[in-house]
Amino acid sequence: MEEHTEERRVLLDYVERFGAILAASGMQRMAARVFTYLIVDDDETYTAAEIAEGLSVSLAAVSGAMRELQAAGLVAKGRRSSTRADVYRLHDDDIWGSIMLDRSDFLDRYQDTAIMGIETLPDGPGRDRLVQTAAFMEFMKTEMAVMRDRWNVRREELCAAYVERRESAPPR
């Protein structure tokens, strides 16, 4: 196995730590590790082989993780002009805004399915819960759109503040 520099070991330790948080919130473990790697490594695009080498895991493990990440809309697949190999990149530069705020397609599906149940099921507590489900999804779509607008306004300001804190902090 390749000997890693101290900087690389720190990066891989962080991938494990943050990947564990994502896995605890429901993401498959390998997908969580790959996604975290794509976030924290400095390259913009990766082949599956580059990810496998970077994480010291099998190509098969990366392939399965990439399928999951693509299906979730977190990773996009394309081609490098210099090769025929598939390359992967994060779906959006606004990683967390996209993950947390751009989910109206899922909310639409929940709401549409709840409405189908409202229209077809008899009156009763079950149907009442579907009415509440549809109403909640409508509320969430509206609130998330407002939050997205607010985030777009504040993103640069908040990011700059984190960079400033890091630069003004005493060296470790």
C-alpha cells in the first residue's frame, strides 16, 4: 500500500469522520466516504479509478457508490476531453444548498402521492393524515424557496466570515 504524506493522512482521517456523520444520517457508508472525498479533495473531476486510489478502496466499491450518488443527484457524470473514461464531479458548486434546498421534486412526489390518496381513500383518520402530509409538503416547498433566496444572498458573506476567522486564528 502506498505511503501517505501527513497532509494526505489528515485528509483521509477527515473523510472517515465526516463520512461517518453522513452514514449515520442514512447514506450508505461507501457513498458517504466517496461524497466526502469529492468535497474535500482539491480536484474538480475524478475517474472512478482515481477515487478508488485516493481512498485506497476497490474500484467496484467506488462504482456502486457513484451509482447511488448519481441517483441522489449529488454527482454528475461526464467525459474528460483527453480521455474516453467517465469522470465524476459534484453536481453543483453550492453543494449544501443543492442538497438541502433544491428538493422540490421529492416534495412534489410526496405531495402528489398524498393527493392521490386523498382523492381515492374514504374519509377517516388515515385520509386526514394524508391531507396533513400534502399541506406540509406545500408548506415546505414555499419555505424552502424563500430559504433558497435568503441563502443565495447570505452565502458569500457567511463563507467570507469563515475564511476570515481561519486566517485570523493563531496557528495550531
